[in-house]
Amino acid sequence: RRLACAYQAAFINNEFCDFFNGPKESFSNNWLNTILLKGEDITVLNRVLEELNSSGLGCRPIWSLLSDLPHFRNNPQMPLSIAKSITNKVINIPSSAFLDPSHIGPLM
């Protein structure tokens, strides 16, 4: 929770991304911290991920939608426009009970 609070404070008023907090009526267990880029350009997402990972931070895109996996592509599916747009802008950032808020400096 301390790490998530530190992330939240670090990303406040960031012009390129927002820290994802979830609904106000919920109480997160903070097992996964994510940022949302303010655009939906996959090339920007990939460039940001490259930069973060080359800096030694273990960041990754959100997992693939099941409907995008080869063995599910031909199965029936509903419109997924929102889910598909989110996959182009979400980055999972380091989330561990062993991380101290002082470790997040390179993300800023």
C-alpha cells in the first residue's frame, strides 16, 4: 500500500500518464500497479516500455485479451472496443511487497 501511495503521489499531474487507482468505492489490495498512457498509440506504448526496461525497470504491457490469442480468434466474441483501446495504453509497473517507495525514482 505504501508503494501504491508513493506511485500515486509521483504520477499526480503527469502530462503523459495517470496512475490507475480503481473505483473510489473499492479498496485495492495493491497487488498490481499500473499506469495509463494518455494516448492509445501502440508505438508510444512500445517506446515507453523499451525505455523503462532498458533503464532496468521490470515493466510490461497489460496481458493480451483472450480473443486475441491464436487459439481463440475464431470463437464468438462480443464487441471489445474499450478493452482493445485499453491494451494500447496500460503499463504494469513494478509491484512487490519488497519494493520500497525510494526505489521508484527512475520511473518519474
